[in-house]
Amino acid sequence: MTFILADAWLITMNERREVLEDASVCVEQDHIAAVGTREALKQRFPEAEVIDCKGRIVMPGMVNTHTHLFQTLLKGLGDDMVLKKWFTCMTGPSAVHLTAEDAHVAALHGCVESIRSGVTTVVDFMYAHPRPGLTKAVVEAFEETGMRGFVCRGFLSNGEQYGVPRELIEEPEHAIGDAREQIRRYNKPGGRVQVGLAPCMIWSVDEKGFRLTRELANETHALITTHLSETTFELEVAASLYGRTDSEFLSDIGFLGPDVIAVHCVHCKSHDIRILLHHKTKVSHNPCSNLYLASGCPPIPEMLLAGVTVGLASDGPASSNNHSLFQAMKFAALMQKGFHQDATIMTAEKVMEMATIDGARAVGLEAQIGSVEIGKKADLIVIDYENAFMSPIHNPVSAIVYSALGHEVSTVIIDGRFVMRDGVVTSVNEAAVRRQAQINADDLTRRAGSDRFKRRPWRSMTI
């Protein structure tokens, strides 16, 4: 299939960061074949379908470097809790009752929500495995929706003393053995969906679990992701168990590397940042979740100045509470401006880089996605700016980061295939996906007893 997105405002995210007016992009099969004027591309590709994009912005699809898709079924149940309470009182007990059907339905909904908000690559951190078949269920949702990404087989190997439900705890050998089988089954050269590895966090994974993860990643070249220094509780546990920070511990045992995405890093100090840079470990910044769970404001400007690659993420929809990278971009900029009382410390342009090319770099796909350049994969989105929120428009990057709500995405293309066109999701039946997600959400929370959080009293203040 060959088509031309014609006469758009094009945000390329190429090395020169060109923003072109009245530009056109030709897509041939699964890749970007040319960038130029409408007439030039029509002459070169006379059989191509021409899609008028006047009044539209075309840009690379965004990369969500961290979420937990199963949490789609738990939206809004964890309000006003810090991470440890949120996990031990609501999310963990709910995850105990997760079935393969729940995981599949949640992932379908999460992928549809991601597509609607302009995300074309997702890293799913799937740490809950109370029963077999959950990785397969999520992979199938990626395949059905057309999403690109990584389904990272996570695990928890201890932490019962901290409130981790016993039913979620696995022997590291078992978890890694299952991960090896899933990688063997799904990871094909050039595949759109890959299985990665995700040991959960310092207070729920033992040293053996981290070491076995590194060994398997070395063997299979799978992506690794883990939570790092999200709250002060992680630092307290790391100090108690290992006498050092979690980043120091993971460095010392040889776990960190360029194939690792360290998620959150809210409480990383300068020494920890130097460790991440030394190992070329990437960082996933989750601003909405860090604020929702009162975790803190991560030192993203210091990381960027040091040269650490930082991608952007939504986190799971039980702590963000959606998959919108539009919200994540705006919060990523504003939280740093406010915290540092410096209006220039984080720009709209930088957070857009984090959502696109830097996110692609974080997952190791910067040569394939993250910018509009000839030869790269055709992962593209079209944004309609002819609406009351984005107009009047002067600068398209500013309008996307600070003015857009996220629903302005009209068309999404992944691997050269339309997964949403003119506001209609084409890969799956969106209405059916949403209906089934509500049914499974109600049923899961009823089984888990977490439906009690639905019936909370009105709280004007909690202090």
C-alpha cells in the first residue's frame, strides 16, 4: 500500500529538528519512502492515494516507555495513596485474581486508548503472574490492535514482609524459565512485538532474581526494565538489605547496562545519575504517576545535562490514570518549571523529544522509529488542530504540549498500516473493547474485594 499524507505541518524530529509547513510524506508498504511537496510526491508515486492533511500536524508516533496494561481495569481505585499503600492495599490484592481473559481485555483497552492518544509503541511491564498464560494474552492484544512494543515478563520473588501478596511471589528460576520460553516463542528478527524482562523492584525481587534476569538478557538480547528509586521506601529497603542505594546495588552485581530502562528514578542523587550514565542505562520518566502517588519530582534536568537518555511514559492507568502522553508531556514540562522556579528548565521541544526520538532510543529502536525520515518505519500520527483548544495556533510544538487535550489525534499509522483513520479505530471494534473492559473491571474488583474503593465517602480534604 502506498499513500501520501499531503500538505501537513510536519514535525520531523530528525537531527535538525525540522518543522516544515505544507509538507507531504509518502508511505510505501511499512516504511517512509519520501518527504517533499504534494506535487513532487504525486509525480514520483502516481499510483499513491493522496490524503489531504491541510489543517493537520503530522509527526512521529509517540513511544510510551512504561505502563502496566492490566491496571486498565483498576482506574480510579487508588486515589490519595502513596505507592506502598496503593500496591499493598489495592493493586497487589487485585492482581492476585487476574485471569488471562482479564489481562487480554485490559491490554486491548489500553492499546486502543494508546492509539487514540497518538502512541505507536508501548512498553508493558507485566509483573503479575498469579496463573499461566498472561504474557500470551497481552502479546495477542498487541497483535490484534496493531501496536508496536515490548511485553516485558516481570516477576516478584519476595517482599511478603512488605505486603506483597504471597500469591504473586514466584521462584526466580520459574519466572526466568517462563520468560525464556516466551522469548523463544515471540522474539523474531524485525518483529513488531517483542518479549522483554521486568524484575519488579528492590523490595520485591531478590538478588538471584536480578542476576538471573541479566544472564537471560545477555543470552537472548531481550530488553530489561525495572523500577528504580521511585520512593524513599525503596532507598530504605536497599540500605537495610544491601547497605547502599538500589542503583549502587544493581551496578555492583552487573545488572545495569544499555539494554535497561530504569523506571521513575525519582530519588536518584548525583552519584546514582553518574552510575546510570556509566552503564548507558536509560530512564523512563512518569510525571503524572510520580505526582499522583506523591512520590516526588525526579531530577530529570540533571539527568539530561549529564547525558542520560530519558524517555516519557504514562505508567499504569491505576496511577496516572490513563495512557495519554499528551498529559505526560505537559506535566513533564510544568512540574520541573514549578519545582525549580525556572521557566526555561524544561521546554516543550525537550518533552516532545522525550516522547518520540528519545523514547525510541530508550527502547533501542532509534534507527527504526521516533522521527519522520526516509527509510524509517511508517509509525506516524495525524493531529487535527482545527478545534477550540489548539487554535489559534502559532507554534505546533507548543500547541501540542501545552494546548492539546489528546483527543485531537485523528489518524494513527503503525508499520504503514492504518490502525485509526479519521477518528475511527480500524484494527478492532473499539465499542466492544470498551464494553468488555467494564464487564471485566467490575468482575475483577468484585472477586478481589477492591470494589470497596468504589464506594468511598466524599472527601473534600484528607488531612
